[in-house]
Amino acid sequence: MRKIIAIGGGQIGGRLGVKIETLGIDKEIVKISGKKKPKLLFVPTASGDASGYVEMVKNYFGNKLGCKIDSLELIAKKYSKKEIEEKIFKADIVYVGGGNTLEMMKTWRKFGVDILLIKAMNRGIVMSGLSAGSICWFRWGNSDSKRFGKNKRAKMIRVKGLGIIPALHCPHYDIEVHRQKSLKEMMKKNRGIAIAMDNCAALEIIGEQYRILRTKKTANVYKVFWLKGKYFKKAVPTMKTLRPLSELLDRK
């Protein structure tokens, strides 16, 4: 049974004065693994395998949340195909970090990680992450990948993800307000729906059911779509019980 927690964004600490924002959601990631001390594999591809990010995740999920941490650094290190497979399939949780979604997906496809992650999910390994690590589980994402170069004002682009969740995803919907206009325009050419998430909000999927999680009262998740020439943005309520995923993915 598939288990996914996709997070719209938020801080996990690591620097002096930086408040942890997603603790309740991250505890749920650990909980649904079904293990007291789960093995968490951190995939920092989108950040270019930033060493500080790797250490921050090791400290947070390791020391604070009791996980056994490993990392898959596809850019900074060299692995054999077998080593990559072992790292992924031995994990109880895969947690994907934020950064450049486009380059991350290119790298994953180069090493066959995209296929391995889908296989791991089908084995019951928890798939999770935030920002780029949230987009990757969807069919498409509203991404700022072109802004990682010299052009900091480059347009948002649609990036292809793994396609596990048949929708387009937009993270950081509240704090990066330019995404709201961008998503509205992007969805004009998309017949499906988009799931837009504020920081500190997440979508949890268990099998064919879902619920919305949040660690801040003002954080929201929205279902966004066009229908008969009209634009809709509907807040999806947080809930304690799971609901059919088909309800979320309908244009209603």
C-alpha cells in the first residue's frame, strides 16, 4: 500500500534562530513507517547534494525524531547501480529535499532513480519530501527551476514529476505570491487539477485515500482548476480521518 506525504514547504531548523515549522508533519512521516527507529534515506539531489543540508537532515530526523539516517548523494558521490538500489530498498522512509526540481528529475532519470522510487513505493516504503521533494510525486509541478541560474526573474515552468499523483502541484503558495498568478495561467492549458500548498501544509496519501495535514493554523491546501472558462480555487479542509483520493482529484 502506497504511503506518501508531500509538504508544501517550511523550515526544519538547523541554523541558529531558525524555527522548526513542520515538526507535526514530520512526526507523521515517521509514524506511518510503522517502525520505532525507521531507516530514513535523504535524497538531496535538488540542492546539488549540499553538505550542510545533509547534516541538517541527519541532525533533525536522526537526533530529534529517532531515525537511522542514510543519504543518496548522486551528484557528490559515485555509486554502482546495485548500491543505489540497496540504499533505496533498505529504507523505511525516503525523504526528498528542496531545490532545483528540473535538474533533480534529469539526474534521477539518468541513474534510473525515478523507476526505483516507484518500485520502493509499491513495496510500502514511505515517500516524502518538501518543495521539489513534494513536486516529484506529482505528474507535473509549478517550478522555479529556471531561477537557479543567472536570471532570478525567469518565468515559472511546468516540470514533469514521477506521475504517481495525477495532478499538477504548486508548493510555497502563500510565501511566494508570484506562484499564484503563474499557477492560474499554467492551469489554463491543463484540463486536470492542481494542488497548491502553503508552507506548513501537506498532503498525506495512504493507498487510495488522503487527508490534509498542517502545522500552522493559517496554512492551507487548495484545489485549483479551470472549468467552462471559469477559474476555481477551493480550500481543502484539514481532517482527522482519511477520505477517498478520487474526491480530491475531481474538478468539483
